[in-house]
Amino acid sequence: MNNKFSWQSFISIGLLFSFIVMFISGIVLYIAPEGSLSRWISWDVLNLSKNQWEQQHTVFSYLFILFTVFHIFKINWGLLLSYFTPEKIKISNFKEIVIAFLITILVFIGTLYNVGPLRFVNNLGGTISDNFSENVEMPSIPDSEKLTIKQFSSEILNTSYENINEILKNKDFEDLREDILVEDFCLINNMSPHEFYKILKGELLQINNSSVMSFPEITSKTNCLDQINSIL
């Protein structure tokens, strides 16, 4: 059994593993909804949020670059350098270098100006991402899930914290504090900020409708005019 550490095997396997994570995270981010929407609906894949997938993709991109540098300088430096050494360059190698360079430039420019099949690739990801916004109502204030419940009550729902607190108490939610952030409250109670918003908006709508439909009881003829005046 050979116990000698193999740099070539280590670097090649490291490249493979980091590529797999980059590949998966790249697909996830390709179809992910826009940042504020993903936070609002608590979008996730494999229990990882979009932000967590972005972090994984970034870190493993750097790890992949690190393994690539080791692969070049530790394993293939001599071979790679020979491609660019004038006295050793063959016409076949020259063509490969030129073609690879031209493909890189064309893809870069095509992506920049959104042309041809590259436009389809870009638009497909956007189309999939936009589907997540269907039937989702977002407040006018961006990142409203980062507000406290008290701020959310006044700035988003145009009501007092006391009214919201009463609704939440009746639904047996946990950790009712006016200074807790909406995103933290939703995480504790296993729901998205969008679901939180819909629940409160629906309850407030029912309360308002009940108030509109309720009239004071007229108990006698003598105070009939007073009751009508109070309604008006």
C-alpha cells in the first residue's frame, strides 16, 4: 500500500468537488428570484436561502480558483507553458489558442450585449425567476421584513402595534415583542414574511368590514335622532 501523498490526486479531486458545488449553486442562483422577493417569500432550496447559496457559490469559486492555480503550477505548468513558447509552438497548438481566445471574447461580448442564443440563456433564467412573483403582494417599502413588528404595524399596515399584537395573541404566535424584527419573528414561527403580511392584512380587513357593517342599537324613539346623528 502506497502511503505517499499524491498532490496530483488531491488537486484533481479538489477541483472535482469544488466544481460540483459551484455547478449546483450556479443552477440554483440561475433560477432564484430577485433578492428582496426571495427574502419576502422565504425562498429556499435544500433548506438554504438564496443568500446562503450565494455565499457557497462565492467561497467555492475561490476554492476552485485555488485548486486551479495549484493544478497549473504543480502539475501542468511545463505543458501549459510549452503552448506559448515560440520555438515549441506547433500550428495545431496555435489554432487551438486562437480559437479558444476568440470563443471567450465572443461569449463575453455576446453576453454583454445580450445577442443570439446568449439572450435566450439570460432570458430563460429571468423567466423562471419571475414565476416566483406570481400572486405575491409586496409592500411599497423595500426590505420591510427587516422592520420591527411595531414599525411594520404603522408603516406597512397603517395601524397601531396594539391592534397587531391582539391579532397575534389570538393566533398563539410565539415571541410577541414590539422590537423583534419581522424576519426573526417569522423564522421563530415557521412562516414567510409574505404569509405574515397576508394573515395580518386579512384580519385587519375583516375587522374594518365588521366596523363598517355595525350600527348602534336604537333602544327608544326619544333618542332615535341622537343615534342617527352619531352615525352621521
